[in-house]
Amino acid sequence: MNPSPQSNAPLLQMSGVSAGYGEMLALENANLEIRESEIVALVGSNGAGKTTLLRVLSRLLPCSGEIRYQGRPINGSTPDQVFEQGMVQVPEGRQLFDRMSVQDNLLMGAYHRKNRSEVAQDLERIYGLFPRMAERRKQLAGSMSGGEQQMCAMARAMMAQPRLLMVDEMSLGLAPIIVDQLMEVLLSIRSQGVTVLLVEQDIHLALATADRGYVLETGHIVRSGPAKELIDDPELQKAYLGL
């Protein structure tokens, strides 16, 4: 585990947040905070409410309670507004433009940016972070392997200049060697000052890299703390790791 960086006020804070679909609550009274330059893991089984929480943070789903980002409430913000403030999501399933080239997909991540010369500079910087994407820059995104598509989705998100990068089920369906490479990229992204919220079903994978973690079960956050303490928790090992 990496040592948790020190900071004062949280970059993002959720207080008593509940949300759902119709009359069914999928997230209830959730409290969560993320500090600058941390990797925070949100883990739980399929259907626990992880995607609902991400939809709430991205302002795609209304909620009760309060969400504060950079010290300001964002409950009334639109998805475009929080995106422009640096809350950027890498969605589950990648959601690339399959019939566009890798480079055009990456440029779509910078669609809201006005300074074209800065975008061009960032494109080369991102290619340095994802050298495989530099090799594939003219290839159609949909023709790449699943691991390469995940790299492309992460590279596209980085072109949006995120301050908080929210990664949903990064490891899903990928070979372990590819997942290891992606985790190394996340550590590199964090070293550049980007804060990461890693949302994963694979509790061991997420907590092995994170600074802190939250465990979500049926819409409730049931555990939180330093990742090392969570991964060593006998109850979590029994419930999630089969130990």
C-alpha cells in the first residue's frame, strides 16, 4: 500500500447521500470523502450500489444529502458543469467511439477545451503515459483488444484534464497482466497530482493499490478506513476473498 498523502480539506465529500430509482433506494445515507492525490477504492459486489454512487457524483442522478467538491456544494450542478470542474469518469464498458480512430477518441476527451496548442501538447504527454496508444493512434478503437480499449478510455479521460478521475470497473474481463499494467498507470497518474476514485468488484486488486477504501453493501457503506486495515480484516477476507 502507498502512504496516504496529507491534505487539509477533502477534495470531495458526500454527507448523508441517498439516491435511487423510483421508490427504490439504491444508495442510503452514504458518507465518503476523498483527499487530494489519494487513490480511494470503493469496493463491493455487483448490485451493491457502486454505479449509483458514481452516477450521483457525476450529477446524472438526483440525490438527497450533500455533495461538496473543492469546498463547494454541487447538488445543483449539471453533468457538464462538474465535468468542466475536473470530475471525469472512465465508464464501465469503456464506451468508446468504435468507428473513430484512437487519436480522435482521445481528442473527444478534450472537446470542451479551447486552447488547441495545449491540447496538442497534452496529446503527446498522454501518448507518453500510454505508449500503446501512440502505436495505435490511427487504428479504429473498436478493432483493438479489450485491454487496449481500456487504455484508450483512460487516456481519453486524461485529455479532459481531470482533477478527480473516477474509474468504474477497470479490471472487468481483462487478463491479470493487463490489469497490472493499468494499475501501474493509475499510480503514475496519481504521481502527477490527479486524485483517483477506483470503483471495483475485485476488492483485493483495488485495496492492494489504494490508500483508503470504502466497502459498499446493498446501498450502505459498511466499512471504511486505510486500505491495509481493510484488506487484513478477517470478516472482509471471509466475505470477499474466500479466506
